[in-house]
Amino acid sequence: MDQPALADAFFSARRTQDTLPLIALPAEPDRAWLRGLPDRHARWLRGQGADLAGAGLVLPVPGEDGDLEAVYFSPTSHAGDSWWLAHLPAKLPPGRYVLEDEAGLSRGAATQACFGWALSQCPDRRYKSDGAGDAGASSSAAAGRRARAPQGDAPAVLVWPKAADRVETSAWLEGVVMARRLVNTPAEDMGPAELAEAAKALAEQHGGRFEQVVGDAMLAEGFPAAHAVGRGATPARAPRILMLRFRGSRSAPTLALVGKGVVFDTGGLDIKPRSSMRNMKKDMGGAAVALGLARTLLELGTDLNLLVVIGAVENAVSAGSFRPGDVLQTRKGLTVEVGDTDAEGRLVLSDCLTYAGEQDPDLILDFATLTGSARVALGPDLPPVMGRDNGLSTALAQAGHEVGDPLWPMPLYLPYAQHLRSNIADLCNITEGFGFAGSITAGLFLEKFVSKGTDWAHFDLFCWNPINRPGRPAGGEAHALRAVAGFLRTWKPDRRT
């Protein structure tokens, strides 16, 4: 029997006698507001010596018998609706809670708040030695199955706000937790084969079809560029192309999700410095987001013919590694001169995007931890999205704004494509002598492998939280997942010929 939904551990459909109220402090608590409270509560709050207008406050109020009677709180600074409640569970004793005044909550705000409430109680403790980790911590396939509720102390349970979309909250939680755990898994336990196991587990759980092309078979099957990037790894970590298919109704549109799955990136022969290599287990974050998004869409019951294509490789240093100056063949037929072996993700994606386009999808979305330039421009929390159609990029960014998963539309400025020229091949994988607009030029490189006339958008992700914040612990992150799921809720393809 399948495990219950992860969200079930953190929510209740009804309040009981021992349910405790959560009371939001106003932005500017004044004497009039305090006079409207029970006398005991007002006296207690005045006596705390806290600035009641401060951010991130959690002020428990005892009853006459000394037991907890209510909790007053303020959101953390600049958190947004998704993280409005995320700081509370860690500061509350296990129990059942209810938002005292939820009348002003919209569907979107309530759904985001519930998501943050639950996600803050899903730390990734698989590798902790205190017994708090999930069973089968080192099994990568476990990340592809439904996540388990945390072990140990009972969680803080919230009575569902009436406005919240329970299905959407649960689907977001399943997808984000899956993606985060895939990214967090050390490369020792997350090679190409293990990423394939996680993808296969997802397909099996949701009645999809899973296929893979492994090792030298990639040459015969037409994935030469992806093979070149991964051929330097050991045979046990041979490169592969993963394909998952999920059928919708006969009239459903076809969506292709393409993910960069570089399970570890040394930089290849153009090796990275230690500081840049430290977190390169996250270089498969694009694949993790594609798989997590697929899970969310399937949990939501979105009517799509869904194709997921992942290039799962390790960019290793060995005698078999591809070299600077090599000219690689691609599935598209274009030749690419290697200007830098550390610009490997776009080579892997070139074959995957070509294959996805051959399936005649209505829309291709690709996800990749592709450039440091995107981080320099926009920081760790704001991924750029770009595509041929600026309207599509803008619509995706608007969807991200609505669900608290921000994106920034970036232009594919075509004049910059001239800097991808090569003297001996059709193009180069970097812009030698032009050290600007790295994220845009990477997108322009990918655009050359997308079928003409096909709607497409590219997400240049970070997939990492560099610092701890409520609901967003340091480590793997599923940037753009909820934004895209929100966009697809109302997406209708333009099928004009």
C-alpha cells in the first residue's frame, strides 16, 4: 500500500478542545489593539519587553494554570506569503494549532503559508547519526518515491485554513522535498545510475514509462555530445540519457521537461578550483527540479502528455575525458568546438533538447544549473528565465510572483550569438574574448538546438540555499518548480500552424 501524502503529517481537518490559537501581531501594535485582547494576554505581552512590531516574533502566552493558551507571532522580515508561518513550528511544542483570524487570507496566501508551515518541518536528516534520518538514507531511489513524514517528535499540526488549496499544498510539498533531497544526496550516492533509479521509481509510482540509453549505446542512439562529457567517468558511473513518459487524455497537450543531470562537475580538464567545486553535487539540480516538477504535476492530476528527458553524466578528470579544442558532434548535426570543458552542461542539454524537439511537443522547458553569470546578475534566490517568446518568459515570471517562487525574465539578445562562433566548427561552447552576458549567451547556445517554431523557455537555476532561513535550510533548493506548476495550471498551447 502506498504511503500517505507527506502533508498529512502536518495538517488536521478540524480543531479539537486542545487546539491552540495562533494570533498574528499587527504591523503596528498600539494601545487600542492591546485593549481589545483578553486582559491576561495584554499584560503578558506588555511584560515581555519585546518590540511588538519586530519581525519574526513568537510569543507564547500561558493560561491561568501555566499551560500554553495562545501564541502571538509576527512574520519574518521580507519573507512573503510562502514563509509567513515557516518560523513557527521550530519554536512551538508539538500540538495542534489554528490561525485565529483567517478571514483575510486569499486562496493563494493561505496555500503558500501552509506550504511553508509543512516544508519547515521536513529537514533532510538522512545522513545524521542520531537516528533521525529516514530509513534507507543512502538509497537514491528513496528520493524518487514519496517522501516520509519526519521521525521522532510529533510535528506541529495546523488546522487547514478554509481558503487553502489542500491538493496544491500537498503536491508542492511532494515535488520540492523530492528535488531538495536529490540535490542534497552526496555524489558518492548519486551517480548517473542512482539518478536513473530515482527517475524510474517516479515512473513506477505514477504509471509512467521509463527508458534509458547507457554508455556507448549513446553513440549508436545519437547522443554524442552528452556521451563525450560523461565518457571520462568510471564504467560504474557511465553516462546515460533518461526518458520518462506519462500519458494524459487524447486531447492533452504535450510538455517536455529537460533537465541537466551532471551529478558532479569537476570542470573536466579545465578543472575548477576547490572553492568552486565544493558544492558541485548540486550540478544535477536541473534534473532534480524536472523530476520534482513532474511529481507535482502528477500529484495535481494535470492533464498533460508529459515527457521528461535528463542527461545524467559525471564530468570527471581522466585519460578518457574530452579536451579543450575537441570538436564534438551533436544529435542536431551541428559541430561544437570545446572552448572550455567546464561549460559542459550546455553540451549535454544540446542532445537532450534535440531529442525532446523530435517528439513534437507543444512546449519545451529546460532546467539547468548552467552559469555563474546568472548568480552574479540576480543572486541565489532569483533565477532568470529566457526564451524565444518574451511573452512566455513574462508569463512564467508572473506565475512565479503569484505563488511566491520568483523568476526574472531575461532577454535572448540575438546580436550576442555572434560571439559563439568558431573558426573550425559550427559554433563554440563559450564566447572566447567576450566576457559579458554569460547567462544570455548560454541561452543562445541552447536555442540553436530547439526545433524551429517550438515554444521553449530556459531556466538558469542555482538550486541551492547558501544560508539557513525558516523553511529554506542551507542546501538543495527547487527553484522555479512552483512557478512552472502555477503557470501550467492555466496554460493553453498555441497550436496554430
